[in-house]
Amino acid sequence: MSKGNIGVTSDNIFPVIKKFLYSDHEIFLRELISNAVDATQKLKTLSSVGEVKGDLGDTRVRVIINKEKKTLTVSDHGIGMTAEEVDRYINQIAFSGAEEFVNKYKDHTEAIIGHFGLGFYSAFMVSKKVEIFSLSYQDDAKAVHWSCEGSPEYQMEDTIKAERGTDIVLHIDDEFAQYLEDATIEGLLKKYCKFLPVEIAFGKKKEWKDGKQVETDEENIINDTTPAWTRKPADLKDEDYDKFYHELYPTQMDEPLFHIHLNVDYPFHLTGILYFPKIKTNLDVHRNKIQLYCNQVYVTDEVENIVPEYLTLLHGVIDSPDIPLNVSRSYLQSDNNVKKISGYITKKVADKLAEMFKNDRENFEKKWDDIKLFIQFGMLTDEKFYEKAVGFALLKNLEGKYFTLDEYKDKIKDAQTDKDGNLVILYTQNADANYTYIERAKAKGYDVLLQNGELDVHAMSQAEQKAEGNKLRFVRVDSDTIENIIRKDDAVKDNYSDEQKEGLRKAVEAIIPEADKLNYYVSCEAAATDALPVFLTQNEFMRRMKEMSAHQQGMSFYGQMPDNYTIVLNTSHPLIQDLISKMTSEQVSKEVEKKAEKDGEAPTKETVVETVYTLKGEDERIKQLIDIALLASGKLKGEALAKFVNRSVELL
């Protein structure tokens, strides 16, 4: 037996390992099994170059719980270690055996996972004692037993071991007794080891017999050693891809829309499969569904540093040994390789979408509503993706027809270019709510888009900013009178005095129903004679800023602002003209003269306005007109709606 101190630079290495080296205690199982798989892969490599003779026999890695002894064992039949190798690779922390092995056999190695030499020590996060029993594959090798109780002191001695390989025995600390539960360990194995390239056995398979589950004689294999992303696309059918999707996401009910198989060897190694799920609303729900693997070992599903933010909406797997990881393999470090990988994935996704659009546009249009959010997110956050996607990003009009932006501009340019040369694209977010405004636009031969997506407002603003000479405007169809939205000539004038219009405006303001977080302003304008007498408009800029604030940091103050609407009194409509005519009646004139004589002054604008404002008799009529406008815009509710109904019955 030999004793000694583990070669570390500080006696505090174990507290560091326990508390800071790994972000989650459960990582220990992944690290130990990764080491066992490495040992097995090394053996296969040596066999392939003739350094190991004969049949390799059983190469499964086994995980065994002994509740009586409170131990958890990870056992492999891999390359094994001699006493000298234990001293070198275990006693000298961070001297990585995998690193040395890769350098020696770099032209022959299969997947070797470990690069840091610290994975083994993660066992001490949950153990009060760790033992190693190992027998090297080398001829005449002696088995070695190593043990340590979580301090720099260890013991090492010869032992007897019947089979080649290594057993790591963890004496689980009472504080972490959950790692002696079958369900806990099986859950971790399925999370981290589900696709490892060497079979992982844990316990026996179970089957239902006489109304209960009983163990069979067959070992329970946790993993699929050849998952879809490791196979050639030519060997896979669509049903294979769909089956693998549900292996990754067992609770996902929807089928993916389509997939992209990634496979590149130079200038970096990258394999994987990305799936496009149906994405219509709520960006956050769909994030963090891409799983990152390193040589088939699960690392994380937080891949923001590996792929552009918009790609986190996709589902699937990325596997690369060239993505730099820290010692725990839990956090990603940014370097040039990562940037190259990110750029490659972006290009691959954009090329796939462009190919679909070009080769089967009809099918692409059918999928558009489900992938629109993803594409818009990409265009808004990644300039390179925007440059490619602008050619296949679609707009949909109320007839359900799809257009690229350039196609749509060609369609409407003759009808919807205003007198200043601006091309005006009309849209609605709710065709039913804006029905009246849409019909007014259609009557003039204009087309209207349906823009009710979560990111449509941002996408429209981006298109405006990138338009040549900024001569493109998206305007919601209810933001103003259609004549003002697309002005073809100078504004229509009416013949009413400022005093008359100001008097009517004040009379209307006095009886507008109050509403929480709503501000109403009144304006007198000469719209078309066949337009409604009173209607609501909402400023495009302020409304758009308010909507954008929901997704954009730094704009929250817009979200706190009340909604502002303008009640437009159409001075071209007979009903409004009739109201104004009453303000110039003999009665009004007499009232003005009386007031002027009493005050000893000539009539002023304020006198006229004040007199008109205080006139009674038309209140009910004005209220009815206002309520009709509010009702048409979905703003008449509660008590105000009840009063409108009762008033309508009385007027009838």
C-alpha cells in the first residue's frame, strides 16, 4: 500500500470543487459516465490500430446503486488504468489523460470527451469517500485500488479485479441521499446520457405482470448510441426525423414543420438537426429548446452564446467538439470558433428557407403563418439574416394572398402613392374592428394588409427605415380619414368659421364619456360627404410606439401612457352641418347680442364660442353621434353602452 498527497496547489481544492467548480451537483454523474465512455472509446481506438488483440467483449457502462452500503458505482470495461496511470491522471489534478491520448492518436480516435482532467473530482461534491478499482488492458497489468475521503490524502494499493476496466465507487454523503434513489439516477441518465455512443445500462427492464411492474432478466439500456444527427441524411426518412423529434421532446404534441440536418467537417466540426416548430405567439415560451451536445454528451439547453438569439426559437440538437467549454462543460466561452459556427448555422437556415420559397412557394405560403414570427425575429436581430430573408419574407392581405415586399410595392404603387411621392401601405390588426375604415379604403381601390402578428409593428418600422429615401409608410387604416392617409391633393376646405367649429368642438368635449386610461380629443375636419358624421382615429406614431414598448427595452414609458384617440366631426356630413347651422341661428345671434349689451362690449370669438357651448337642446343628438363612433371602434362599454341602448330605444 502507498500513501501520499494529491498533487494540487492548495489544500482548499476540495471545497472549491464542492462549491464553485460545478454549477449543479448532479453534474457528477455526467462527468463520471463521460469518463467511462472515454475509456471505452479509447479501447476501441486501440483495437482499430491493432494495439489490442482479440474480441473486445462486453463494452457496456453500468450504473449500480447499493442502498445498504449507500454506494453508487459507475463501472466500465474500457482501457483501465495501471497504478502509474492512476498516480498520473488522478493524483495530479488537471493532467488530462484524454488530452494526452488525443494528441497521440489524433488520426485514429473516435469521440473522446474529456479535455480537462477534473471531471472525476466532481464525485466529491456528493460523496464522503470515493474509491477506484481499475485493471488495465495491458498484458500482465495488476489491478489497483485507490481511495480518498475528500482531502488531499489518498491511499493506493494492489488489488484483485477479474475484468478489464474501471469501477468508480461513490460512498454517498447523507446530505445527498437522493442520489441513491432509482428514479433520481434514471432521470439524470436520461437527461445527460440519452445519446452517448456507448451503451449505458441501469438496472433491469420492467414489465407489467399480474397488475404490477416486475423486473425482467434483460438490462435496461438508457441510451440510443446512434441518434439521428450522427447518421447520414441519405439514410434517414421524414418519419425518422419526426420520431427523433419526439424522442427529444416527449411531451410535444405538434409535429415540426420541417427540419435542417447540419453536417460540417471544416473549418470546425458540427453536426445536428434543427426543427422548425409552429411559432405564433409568445417568444419566451419557445426559447431554450435547442440541446447542445459535445460528442453526444448533453451539455446545456441554454445556447444563446452559440447561436444568434432568434435561432433559440428553433428546436433540436447541435453537437460539436469544437465549442469551447469551461471545466464543468456548463457554460460557453465566446471565441472565433463560436462565431464561425453561429454564422454557419445562420447561413444554413437562411439557405433552407430560400430554397423552400424558390422551389415550392405554395407549400412555403402554407407554412408562413407558423414561421413568420421566427423569420421576423431573425430579420430584426441579425443583419446578415435580414439580407437573405428580405427576399422570402411575406406580407398577407385581407384576401389571403401573399407577397414579398417588392411584389406588394409593385401591386399598389399606382393607387397608393400620395401627392408627395410616398408609397402608403395600409394595414389592419383586426379586420372586424376596422371594417368601416377598410370598406372606405376599398371603395377607393386601395388594398389592405392583415398585420396582427406579435412582431409586425417592429417589422414594419424596419421596412420603413430601410426603404430608399424613406418614401415608404405603413399606416393603420383607422389612423385618420382615408383622404388624409393617402392625400392625393390639397386638403378639402369647409366654409365654417373657427368660432363655429370651436363651439361645436367644445359642446362635444363636454359630453364625452370618461374612460380609464383613455384620452379623447375632438377635431372638426372636412372628410368625404359619404363618410360617417363622427368617427375615431388614432395617431399612427404614438400607437405604434406603445405597441413596440411591449418588446423593446428602453421604451417602457410609452407603455405607461394612456391611449389617445381623436373624435373627428366630419363637417362635410349633413348631420354635422345641421348642428353647425343651429349655432348661427337667430336664437344664437340674440343670445350673443344680449351678452354683448350686458357686458358693454362688441361680440368676440370667445363670446360666440361660450354662447354656443352653453346652448342646450342638442345634447342627446350629439351624445348619440359620439356613441355611434365609439361603438364602431369597440370603445363603448359598460354603463355608457347601456345608456346608448336606452337612448336609441327612446329616439326610435
